[in-house]
Amino acid sequence: MLIFCTGSTGLVGYNFVRAASEAGHSVVALSHSRDLPQMKNVENPKIDLTDEAALQRAVLDAFPDIIVNCAAISSPADVDAHPELAEKMNTVLPERLAVLAHHVNARLIHLSTDMVFDGSCPPYKNTDIPMPSTFYGTTKLMAEKRVLKVSASTTVVLRLSHVCGNSLSTRRSLHEKLLRSWAAGEKTNARTDEIKCPLSVLRLADLLCELCERPNVSGIYHFAGLEPISRYEMAARVARHFGLDPDEFVNPVSGDRPVDLTMDMSCLAARVKTRSCMFNEILPEMSLPSDLTDWLKSKGGKAPIKRFKL
């Protein structure tokens, strides 16, 4: 199978490309400037995804069996700071990919977010009416509508909760950002009243591979971790995992209103073999960025034992 993947150097894209390569698939893994490590049957062309002509040439040259869209501006703060670029990447790009997928008779897997909901009425089923409370959530919801309008029968929209794991840059995921901010002397303000279901990027990569191999699956689905926990509890557990005192590095705060973005995954669970996991099962997957080793030792912390995927 030939897979065309956008956002291949991001947290999800990088781990998915690795999993797809290990599964024996051929992958055209697009990135903007960063190089991917050498992987079997993986090409890594560089293009600007906002360049419509370049994107069209790349898809037509590859003529893939499936397109997996992992590209997005995923930080709500970055979306608010750069609204025009966010709309191009989060809304316009997915629609273009859907049209191109339809043109070459390929399927499309598009990644969305739990933030298409406002967090006031959990748990959310995939059939519930979305109501985003942020501009980021709005851009992602508009993308869902547009890609499904092009070809609902060959498209999977996968809504995700907070994805955790190790990124190519060692700067993209939850624990990497937390550790770097702590090393810079910053204490993290983390909400006790915002509930997420943190998700393993390795489980997600396996699920994406499985969905690529299941042409009979289409529509909107939810995939998240099995444990609803607050952002504060997530940060506190990360600190303890690296041998640090949460009280020194994490400050509990509250928001304007409680937000619970727990999602019901039963619809997807009935169709796939890949299963999610609890947050404590994700912690052993988190590696310490090598440039933070000395800082962690100076704080009396400890690097977790490196675990290899068998």
C-alpha cells in the first residue's frame, strides 16, 4: 500500500510514518524543512503545504492509495496568534486533500480534535452536535464538514484527545514541553477543572495503520485515552515519573468554567482491534530529551529506564 502523509515531522506524523514503515507500507512523507530519519520504503519530499500547485503535483506524482493528514497548527494559542495561517492549514488544506484524494480514487484519513466540543456535556459521542468554544476548535470543525462533503464514503475523520509521546524534535509533546519549561525555571500553571483523556501516540500510530488497511471504515470516530484526568494531574504525574516533586514545578489553577472533553469511543472500538490505554501506561513511553540530562540530575530527578518496542 502506498500512503501519502502530511505533517510527517510532527508528533503524530513522525510516529505514524515509523509504524507504517515497520508494517511494510511505502510512504510518501511530506515535510516543510525538517528531515526524517532514514526509514525503509519512505520518501521525504519537502513542500509548502499552503502552495496549492505544489501539493497537487506531489499527490499526482505519488498517486497514493490513501492520504493521511497529520498536518495542522495544533496549539490554540498559535491559532489565535496566526488566524490566517491557521485557517489555511486547519481548514483549507484538509479540503484540498479531500478533493485530491477523490481525484486519484484514494481514501482520506483526517485528524481532528475533541475541541470541536465545548466541554459542557460529556462524555461526547461521535454523533453529538459539535459546539467549539475556541477558534482552533472552529477551524477543525469546518475542516470536518468540508472533507466529508467531498466524499463521506471514503473518508475517516478521527477526533483525538491530547496526544502524548516522543516527538522527532523533542519539543512537541506534553512531557517534552513541561520538562523544557521547568528547566528554564518556569512553574507550570495547570488547570484542575479541565479534563482530557490523554492518548498514547504509539497506540494512535498503530490505529492509523489499521485504518489504512480497513477500506470499509468511514465516517467520524473518537479515539482517546481510557482515563479522564485533569491537566494538573497529567503534569503532576509527569513530574513524578521523572523523579521530581510536583509541588515545585506545577501550580494548580482553575478556569472560568469547568471543561470536560471526555469522549465515548465505543463506535470505533466495535470496528478495530487497536485498543487505547490508561495514562500510567503512557508514562513509560516518555523519554528524557538528551540535552536535559544534566538539568534533571541537578534537580535530584531520574531518567526513566529506556524501554524498547518488541
